[in-house]
Amino acid sequence: MKVKLFNKLSVRLFLVTSLVLIIIFSIHTYFTVKKLEEDFTSSYKQSAYNISDIIKRSTRHSMLLNQRGDVYEIIKTIGNEPGVKTIRIYNKQGVISYSSDSSEINKTVDMNAEACIMCHENNSISKNIARKDSLRIFNIKNERFLGLINPIRNEKDCYTSECHAHKSHTELLGILDVVISMNKADKIISSNKKDIIINSVIISVLISGLSFLFIYVLVNKPLKILQEGISSLGKGDWNYRINIGTRTELGVIAAEFNDMARLLSSAYTEIKEWSETLNDKVEQKSAELKNIYEQVLQIEKLASLGKLSATVAHELNNPLEGILTYSKLIIKKLKEKKIDGVNPKIIDFLNLIADEASRCGKIVKDLLLFSHRDLEQFKRSDLVDVINKSAMLINHHLEINNVSLVKDFSVESLEVYCNPQKIQQALISILINAIESMHNKAGEIKISLQAENDHAILRIKDQGDGISQKDLPFIFEPFYTTKDALKGTGLGLSVVYGIIKVHNGKIEVEETSGKGTTFKIILPINQNTI
């Protein structure tokens, strides 16, 4: 938005500054000129007093001797001095006895004239005239004059003189009136007044110019930059930054503006990224929710299956034991007595029955393990010892299959709150699966252990064929197996999953490929850690 000229802060500051300067210099000029006039007037008053005293002292001796010619010459000589307008001596009747202008001698003046009114005010003669009342300033044809009346008193020398006929009680003999021109003073005052005004104007203009430059550089320019920055920010230019280069309040405002712009840019970028990746984030969260739902469903399945497995296992265990026992007994009897006419295939059939009964017994045993939740045996146990015991129990399998076990522990011991037998069972199950996945090929299985954020992190990495992507989502499902029907029951990893969940832990396939699979197990170190 464009700001009008007189609404701009810099213009208003300049106008206010200029107005204040004009007022200040006007007042200064007024009082300076007035003081100059007073000083010149005072000087002229003093000059008038001095001239009057000189005349009185110069004419005193001549008057005592009644030498009127000498008195007249003295008055005339002094009256011809530059700046002296007129010198008069009046008697008590207002008659001009002496004057620098001879044409005025013996003339009577009006008692209301400016020279007489001071003494003859209210139709009476004032004997004592104050000094300030003895002065008068008047104009004649636009020219100022200063008049001074000096009373000539009847002193002892006067009334005792032989030539004077004044009585001793007569106090006032006459008035000496001196009038001097103030034209020269007025010209000097006028010239000085003009100079003072011109100088004041020049100084005011210079100060106003400097003020304008100061306001433009320190106020107008930074404000314009700030305005441009705010305007650019308002138009969406989040990367706009202000550089005023000053440490004043405007510089602080510019720095705060840059911080605000930086935060707005960051917020806008984040909002933009969120808007651009919203669908991806929604899909990601949906996948996470689906995964959580599947885990909850898996837990519910395991819980229901555990109850069913326990019931079925107990019901099937005894009959299967009976079948297995009697099958082996019959085989033993037939082999011992060697009964003639017995078809050898019968023994093969009986061996098959015994094998299948044994396999069913193993399934029942897995079902019992799957359904069993022995929480009462939880205690503080060293996970390193549990791993070492598990490795020792499968050592024979490792040697048969030409597989080496590599241990990589970042800690010497790591105690966790667990059921050590159950953790050992889970580890053995995973290690046996790892051995079987290598199909009698020479290789190694690596077990690593570390502590991280109150959790024990256990990784088991084999060099087998890996798990296919189609099987990966179902490997922890009960009765789901990738092995031959005669070799696996599909309960091994389900049992492992159940054991880890009972410990408030987590198991997952961290990595799988044609070069092997890595299982990651996370167990809480403390009892209340989830």
C-alpha cells in the first residue's frame, strides 16, 4: 500500500523538526534584536547625559560672569557635533534663552510640549524629576530622536553672584534640553537585524538539511527497507531477508523480522512437505495400524489356540503313547520270536505306525509347549549365560551340519528379567531353524548382543536361503511351515513368538535375502519396561 507524502514518518519528522527550528530561531532573533535595541538606546541615553553634563560644566563659569556670548558659542559648537539635533536652555517661563539654532532664541514653547510636560504636569512645576522621566524618544519625519531635559538649579554660586538677581529660595533657574538623533543607531540596528534574520534563516536551512539527511539515512531508508521486506513476506517470499546495517532499534526490528521470516519459511516448508507427502504418511500410518491389528489378532489367535492346544494335547497324549508303546512292543516280539509265515512288510507297517505315532507325539509336545505359560519362573538372569547354554545344547547339530557359531557380544554380561528356560527354548528353536535353512552347507551363524535404551538387542544371522516374500508375513502363524509336511509342524516360530510376547518383547525379521536371514529380538531389561 502506497503511503501519501504527508503521512510518511520521515516527512512528518522533518516538518516537525523544521517547525521547531523556525520557532526557536524566531524567538532567538526577536530577543536578540530587542536586546540590541535596548543596548543602543541605553548607549544613546548615556551619551545624552554626558553631553548635557558637559554643557552644564562648560557654561557654568560663563553664566556666573553673565557672559552670554560665550555660553551661546559653547552651545552652538557642541550643537554642531554629528548626531546632535538641538541644544536649548529654557527659563522658568518657557522662553528659549539659548539654542544651537539661533532662530529659536527668545521664543516661548508650549507647556504641553514633550520637553515641558514632564515638569509642568497637572499645571504645577515638578521640582524633582526622576532620571527615567527626564528622557523622551519621539519621531520627526520617520526619524527617531532622543531628548533629555536637565534642570539648572539655583545653587549658592548663582544667587550670591553680583550679576544674577535670583533669590536664594528660588530652586529652579531653567532647563537644559538636549536632543540627539538616533538615526545612526536605527541604521545599525536595522542592519544587524537583517544580518541576524539572514543568519538564522541560513542556519535553519542548514540544520533542516542536515536533519533531512539524518532522517533519510537513519529513518526513511531503513523504514523503506523494512516496508519492502514486510511486503515481500506478505507476497510469499519466505526467503527475503532485511539487511539494514545499523545497531539502532530499527536494526533490532530487522533482526527480529529475519528470525520471524526464517521461522515462517521453516513452518511453510514443513507444511508444504506435509501436504505433499500426506498420502504417503496416511498410507504409512494405515500400514502401521494394520500391522498392529495383525499383531493383536495374532495374539488373540495364539491365546485361543493355546487353550485349545492344551485341551487337545492332554486328550491325545495318552492314546498316542499307548499306540507308540504297543507298536514298539509288537515289533520287538516279532523280531525276538521270528514267527514263521509272518510277512516282513508287517514289521515295516508297524515301524511306520510307530514313526507316525512318534511324530504325533512330537506335535502334541509342541502343542503343550505352545500353550504353556510358566510366568512364575521369571527372575533376573544373565542373557549371556542363556545364549551360551543354548549354543552348547545345539553344538552337536552344528558339528553334524558343518556350521560354525560366531558370538559378537558388546557386553560381558547383561541381566534381564525373564524366564531363562523359555528364552533358551526360543533361542534353540531359532538356531535349529537357521541350521536347517543352510541345507548341510558349510557356513556360519552369528549371534550378536548389545544393550540399548533399557533393552537387550539380540540378532541371529544365518547364511541360509532366506525367506520368500510370500511366506514372510505368515512365518509366525501357527501351523504355517515352509518345510516338508513330514519334517515340520509349523509351531516352532509361533512358540518363539509367544515366548517373546510373554516377556513384553518383540521379534521380527530384520533382513532376509538369498544370502541369509537376520532375526532381531528385543527384550526389556527391567520388569516394568515395555
